[in-house]
Amino acid sequence: MSKIQNDMSLTGQPPKTINKQQKLASALGLIGLFILLIALFNVILPGGKVIWLTTSLVAMATGIIWFAHAGYAHKKAGIKNDGVYFKSLSSRGLWAWSLGIFITLFYVALYWFPQYLGLVEDGDNNGVIALFDPLSKLLSGNPASQWFVYGTLYTLAILGFGVKFMYKYWHNKYEVLRTCSVMFFQLAFAFVIPEILVRLNQPYYDLKNMWPLNYDLFAGYKIDEFLSAGNVGLLMLIFGIISIFVVSPILTYKYGKRWYCSWVCGCGGLAETAGDPFRHLSDKRQVAWKVERWVIHSVVVFVTVMTTAVIFSYLRGNESSNISEWSNLEDKVVIMSESQGKSIGERIKQAEKAKAKAVVFLYEENEAPTIEDTEGITIDYIVASQSENKQALHIIKNGNEAIIKNSNSNGENLTVAKQQDIAVYDDFWISKEFFIWFIIGLLTLVFAWVMLFKRDALAKDAKYGAIGYFVVVLSILLFTYFSNPGKLFFFDAYQLRKSYGFLIGAMFSGVIGVGFYPLLGSRVWCRFGCPMAAILGFQQRLFSRFRITTNGGQCISCGNCSTYCEMGIDVRAYAQKGENIVRSSCVGCGVCSAVCPRGVLKLENGPEDGRINPTDVLLGNDVNLMELMNNKK
Amino acid sequence: MKHVVIIGNGIAGVTAARHIRKLSDHKITIISAETDHFFSRTALMYIYMGHMKFEHTKPYEDKFWKKNRIDLKKAFVSQILPDKKEVVTKDGENITYDSLILATGSKPNMFGWPGQDLDGVQGLYSYQDLQSLEKNAPNKKVCNRAVIVGGGLIGIEMAEMLRTRDIPVTFLVRETSFWNGVLPSGESEMINKHIKDHHIDLRLNTNLKEIIADENGRAKAVVIEETGEELPCNVVGLTAGVTPNVEFLKDSPIALGKGIKVNRLLETNIKDIYAIGDCAEQHEAIGNRRTIEAVWYTGRMMGETVAQTICGNPMEYNPGHWFNSAKFLDIEYQTYGWVFSERNKKDEELHFHWKHADNTKCITIAYHRDTGQFLGINTFGIRMRHNVIDNWLTEKRDVEYVVNHLKEANFDPEFYTHFENDILATFSKTKATI
Ligand SMILES: Cc1cc2nc3c(=O)[nH]c(=O)nc-3n(C[C@H](O)[C@H](O)[C@H](O)COP(=O)(O)OP(=O)(O)OC[C@H]3O[C@@H](n4cnc5c(N)ncnc54)[C@H](O)[C@@H]3O)c2cc1C
Ligand code: SF4
Ligand code: SF4
């Protein structure tokens, strides 16, 4: 009889369950979460929002840290994966499914039904969003939005679980430093600084969030925001471009993509901290690797085409030739300066149809152009010299009254009133033509470089893939340019951006990427979806000093490294051949090296020569045999 | 088409098969009785501890074998008929071969202890042993205490495994200090302490006398030779080393010692039959090596070598410098070249020993008394770069050079604290006192 009872109590034994203190800690954390749930249902909480919000956040943070302390503090320095595959939460059991569904629901509400979280478009928020108002007002001065709630919880998760991760890997300095770094970047760059920028009337900008991960960076509204913010905005835009084309390639060359993916990035940050208990769930099969390569590179194509389209249409929108009755110009003074293209008179007529108030044509050369096709124009228009009116234009842009002098000394001058809305066209130094050709040139250059110098580093299918993608992108761009310069690509740029935002931004990186942590592992987005990771990875594979060195013949094929690789890389397949690991998807988290019981793996930066070293016979055997086999290729 | 039959799907047999496939188009069949597919024996402990599942211990995906045209057969070979060039399975099937590779591995040592066949008494070698342990010691309620007999690498792994389920463990070690037949005393003592820190009841100088059964024929206690003390327990782990798994060859004409006798070409006394891995026994030791080398790497290296011979490029087994590694609970251990324990070392072998104050890191460098030549290094808690040390051994560097250049050989993860300066200072000091 007693035997049966023993068997029934199996689940109550370590390491399957958590200890008593951990249970208490979980309860505390859940209380914090519970407060948010109560707020969601608009239950009026006595004592005011500040107290409840503080209680909730503190309870959750304390719960997490206490949990970590109770779980790890009494243990010796070493690997703490006991029971990972016995616990329901970390082995796709009931708890994992419940958590997965809960997070997924949260994301669905966040992206598509923020009203259920309490968002009110015009008026005071209610629900859980209202609970966060005090904190938001403290930082930016504005009431909270669903994104602020999300940002706060996200940051809290990275900080709390970051501490947990450090407890777990206390003996490993690489892990500790790396975690401090992601915690810092999340708290400062992603959370606090952007809010403070808003408070200072500057554009909201997370400096570390680079294109193409930040696919909205070049969206029209964002560029307008940067440009209208004067020098600071311009600096931000320039910083954004420099980080893509200069900073990132240099750092990736020196250290591999880990500098971003495991030290800076917020998605990576969450995966490494809150996602750590699920890292081993990544799919290690070769099929998964195949799927990964197709999906992630398709996303890169998508984001490239989309961004090009968005910028293209933005530049196009800046051309006065494209003014039409649908341009939103009601009561505005239109300033244009492009002498090529549609006749100026025709443009003025279009502006009139769009209900513009007046049109100013600025010219730079010495001679003022004459305007044709003027019959039927009823609104005011003048031709004015750019240089003569410098002062006046400046005053107008600042919202004050000024007079623009007509180039024809007999003609009337135009008085622009205080606070008059103006619309400026033709003020970019790049044209859409230049832009398209620039992109085509850049892509061709990269492609040619790879095919000329790095051909040997690519597998056959990778080569075909690269050629295929290159042809597809170029044909889309060329087709658009030649066939129908008026319309954009096959789709409207705005629609394209919207579908990208829905499919990739929300569904992939949010719902699947985080919601499915407990089922698919923590880096699904980073591995299959993130275009930034793909581009950095591409460079890491072909042009970087980073590799994971395999230590001679020491591997015993145990499989710990592969199991705990969150990117699903079969590390062992390389290690047991004595071969270094040079993979585009490796984010350099260092966990494979940490869990290896034989000290076989070391992440390091070194000369590019000999970085990739295929071997058949490992160090330790007859030297002649090693040479015979390893050099025969 | 030549048919190569391999008995045993461990690292030795599988490496041979892979290399034969690389070098030739021979038909290859691997026969093994333990599991359908090759798995890593060294990872058995991680399954019990919940770090991995069985499937993670398989180094190749299941489809690998078909893709590489390596036929797998799950069967136990009971007999070999060299005259007919056939092997006979237990189910009575006859399979003909042109070349036969024996890679049958080891089995745990049993020294004829009274009670060694009782329920609850087991070794830890095969996948089946792991399943028994899961049954015998699922948790601390079913298993109130386990006693492990034999202080080697598998014994300490078994102790670590049981401790993850909070099962009290008593560890009986015959020697005066843990594994001191292999480790120099400073290191061995450090590990003694580490074992005790992990709440394992380590009993040195202690032998097993007998295992006592309860009324159902299950182990219920062990008796200790020296004191006569009776220790109640539910599980007894016998981990006093391994011995080649060659029982089924007793009646065959294949020459046996402890293992299967082979020459440097890994040939047995019978033409076209080879033996590799744990089960092979060299006629004469190669250098300082033992005639039977029961470690992972040597099995692999013999597999690499025998494949050449079978594919028409006769090649002697000619291992380079010795190396090995293990992990004692949380402390990683690596060794390169030869560092002998006090018990086994010759007078010419001198040691320089450094230990960190926290008692989890130390190194021992062995060098020649007269020439100062570097002979080998043991490190605990510090990872070393295999190829650098291998070069030093080949180049016959002296101990001064090694101590001064230790940094080049460091393989710890980035940002780890380095101890080379401290080691060098200690070295200079000890030298001054000589
Ligand atoms: C728990 C444990 C931990 C270890 N850790 C390490 C370590 O960290 N480092 C290290 O270097 N070494 C380690 N070893 C030793 C290492 O695993 C062995 O040296 C190695 O596995 C031997 O490989 P092998 O191919 O010679 O034989 P095995 O792996 O034993 O394979 C032989 C196979 O042949 C089968 N077989 C035998 N006879 C027959 C027959 N008649 N018919 C059909 N099939 C048969 C067996 O069932 C077995 O599957 C460890 C061993 C164990 C048990
Ligand atoms: S290979 Fe290693 S370092 Fe790279 S992602 Fe996988 S576990 Fe991290
Ligand atoms: S590299 Fe390390 S963790 Fe990976 S299989 Fe080899 S020994 Fe195991």
C-alpha cells in the first residue's frame, strides 16, 4: 500500500518541483500581476493609482528576484539545469501551454484591441492603461498608452529575469556582463530616454533600435518628425543611417553579431532573460535550419522592398509635380521650387483643386521663370527669388507674419499671415530617381562582392538562394521604375508598410516570437524572422573575426551545447568534428560554451584565416592520418 | 561489393562506419543490441538529471544512417564463425561478412561481492542501466539512501546524479583519497573536499564486504569490510571500473586477454577481423598508455584508423599525445601529456603544483627532473587549449617556457579572471626555495 503512495507522490520530488520559498515568491509575483488584472476590469481601487501601480510592479519584481534567490543562491557555482526536462513549465507541459496562451492573448489585445486594455482615443484612459498614467506622466508628461504599459512590463521583465539569469550564471563573467548590458540598454535607451525626449518636445527615438528591426525608422511620418525637430531630429536621422552603414558593420566585423543580438537588442534581451527557461525548446533538426534560411531571408527581401517603397513614395510626395486634388492642402500656402516636370501653371491649378490658399514658386537662378498655362487660376500665386526672401521664409516657417517679395517688381507681394499652415515641396536634395538607383547600386555592389570574393564560403543552395533573391529584388525595383513611375511597385507603399507591420511586426515578432516562448523556445523571432539578425548574420558568416573555437579533440558528443542553443544550431555536429562554429544565426549568447562539461567551446575574435576549418580526423590521432584526411579536399 | 559488418554502435563502431563510407562504397552493417541508434554514453547522467532527453544524446539524426547507406540492425551477436565468415545472432540469423569489426565496448566490473546480483544493485554503463536507475531511484522516498562502491569517474557521476534528486549518497572508496591512483595528491584532496561540500558522504579507505537482501530479494543494506558497519540503503551502485565486453567470444578462435588482442593495425589473430574501442587490447602498451584504453577519444581514433586499413590503406593505430577530460561535480578537469600520481610516477617526474585559495581551481605541471622537459599538465577549473599544449609537448618545451606562456594556452570564456601571473609568481617562489 505504502508503495503506491510513494509512486503517486513522484511529482512532489526535486528537481521536478520548485521549493517552498520559490512557491511563496511565485505567489507574490502573481499578486502583482493580479492587481493589473483587477485594474483591467475597472475595479476602483481605494487609495489611488500610484500606490497600486507601485505595489504591483514591486511585487512582480520582488517575486522574480526572490524566486531566483531561493532557487540558486544556496547552490554552488556551476550549471543549474537540473530537472529542466521534468518541469511542466520548461518541457511543454500544462503550465507551458497555459503561459503561452496567456501571453498570446495579451499580445492580441495589445496590437488589435487596445480598448480592452483601457485605451480611450479622445479622453481619459481607463482599465489597466489608466493605472500606468502616473508613471507615464512622470516620465514624458503624457498619459499612458498601451505601448507605454507594454514598454514598462517589458523592461520590468528584462530587469527582473535578468537578475535571475545572473544568479544562474554567476560563475560565468561573460554571461553576467552581457546581461548587465542588455538590462542597461533596455532601461536607458528603450524605456527612459525616449520618454524624456518626448518630454523635451523631441521625437520619440530608441537610438539602439536600428533599421530594419525598427522598420518604421524611414516611414514618412517618422522622417517628417525628425526633420521638423530641427538639428536634434536631423542628428537622430543621421545617427540612424550611420549606425546601419558604419557602426554596425565595424562592430560586427570585430565581434560578430553578438554585439547587437546578445548585448544590446531588446528582443534579444527578453529572450535571454525571461526566455532563458525555454531556450532548449528550439528545433535542432536540419529541416528547421532549412526553413529558417528561407523564411528569414524572405523577410529581409520584404523589409527592403517595403522600406524602399516607403521612402520612394515619400520622395515622390515631395515633388510638386505630383500635387493632385487629393493632396491635403486645404487653406495652406504651398511653396515649390522644381522647374522641371509638369508646367508650373498646371501645378498651381492642381494645388487650387486641392484647396490651397496660395502658391509660391521659388527660384534659385538669376532669371525668374515665366509661368504658362495660367488661365483659370483664381488663387494667389507669385514667383519669388530664394535668395531675396531668405529672411521672410525663415520667419514664416517659425509661424510669424512676413511678406514674400515678387520677382517682378510690378507684381504684388504676398503677405503670409501669422500661424499660416504651409506645405513645402521640392526641398530634398535627393530625387526618387537618385534614390532608386542608389539602392540598386548598393545591392549590386554587395552581391558582386559576395559572388567575387566569398563564393567559396557559400553552400550551393545558399548561392542559388542569393542569386534568386537578388534577381527578385532588382526586378521589382526596375519594373517599378520603368513601367509606371507614377504608381508604386505593385502595391501601394502605405499598404505594404501596413501589411509588413501586421504580419512581421505584430504577428511574427510579438505573438509568435514571444507568445510561443514556452512552446517553441525563446528565439523564434530572432532566428526565423528578424531581418536585422539576418543582415548581421550574413556579415558574420562572410566577413567577421568572430567564431566559436572547438578545442581540439576534447568533445565527447554529449549534446549539452546543441540542446541549450536557443538558435537551434547543432553545435555538437561541429564540435565532434573538431570544427569551429561559424554560423550566421549564432547570436553569441555563450551558453553552449557555459554548459559544455568538457570545456570544448570558446567564443572568440581572431584572424579570419583558418576561421572555418573543416576536419575529418581530430587532433590527438596520428599526425599523418590527420594530414591525409584533412587536406584531401 | 565488399560487406563490412560492425558489432557495436558506440563511438568506435560508428566512427569506423562513417569513415569507411567516406572512403569507399562498401556495404556497411552495424549490429548492436543496446539501442536502435548511436547515442552518447557519456551523456547518460544528463538524462537522469533532467538536462536532456534521450533523443538529445543522439549525435546524428535518425535519417542520417539511411542517407549515408549505413544499415542498422538491432540484435545481439552470440557467435562468430570465422571459417564461414559469418556472425550468428541470438535469434539465429546468420550474416556473412567480408570484414568484421568488433567494437563491443565494456561492462561494469563485478568483483564477486556477495549480493551483487540482487535487485537494486546495478552498474552504470548502458542505456538499460539508466532505465534501471530511474526505476530503482526515482526519488528519495523510494530510495532513502544509495551506496556507491568504487571511486572513479563513473562513481562520482552517479553520486552527482542521485544528489540532484536529493537522495542521500554514501560513496565508498577503497583508496586513501579520491582517484589517487591517477591524480596527484593535491588534486585528489581538493576533490575530496568538493565531494563533501556537495553533501555526499565520502568514506575513504573503505571496502564493501557484502550486500544484504530483504525478504523480497532486494538490496536493503551493505556491510563495510573494515568496520563491519551495516549501512541501510535501497540502491547499490557498483562503479569499480569497467572491463571489455567479450564474453560472447569465449568459445571463438579469436585470441582474448582481458580484451580482444590486437596488433597495431587493430587486427585480431584472425584475418579480416578487427577490434577497436574499449574492447580492444594491445599486445604491447603504446608509450605510457594502457593496453586497454576505455575512453571516448581512443575509441574514435581507432575507428578513424581502422577505416583506412579496411579501405586498402593499411595504417597503424598511432595516437598522439595523451589527453582526456572529466568533470567532478562542478569542477572541470583536463589533462594533456602525462601527469602521474605519486603512486605511479617515476622518480624523474617532478611536479609543480598551484592551487587557488577557493579550492576549486588548481594545476599540476609535470616535468623531467634533469632536463626540465615539460611532460604533461593537469588543470582543474581552468580550461586549456588543446592544440597549444599539444605543440608544446611535440616541441619538448621546458617547464619554464610553459609556465611563462600559460596565457597562450588559456581557453576559459572571455572576461574570466586569469591566474597566470599568480601561477608564475608561485612557480618562481618554489624554484627559489629549491
Ligand atoms: C557513464 C559513463 C560516462 C563516461 N564518460 C566518459 C567521459 O567523460 N570521457 C571519456 O573519454 N569516456 C567516458 N566514458 C567511457 C566511454 O563512454 C567509452 O569509452 C566509450 O563509450 C566506448 O565506446 P565503444 O564504441 O568502444 O563501446 P560502447 O559504447 O560500449 O559500444 C558498444 C556497443 O556494442 C554493443 N554490443 C556489445 N556486445 C554486443 C554483441 N555481442 N552483440 C551486439 N551488440 C553488442 C553494446 O550493447 C554497445 O551498445 C564514459 C562511460 C560511461 C558509462
Ligand atoms: S551557438 Fe552557442 S553562442 Fe551561438 S547562439 Fe548557440 S548557444 Fe549561443
Ligand atoms: S562540445 Fe561540449 S557540450 Fe557539446 S557535445 Fe561536445 S562535449 Fe558536449
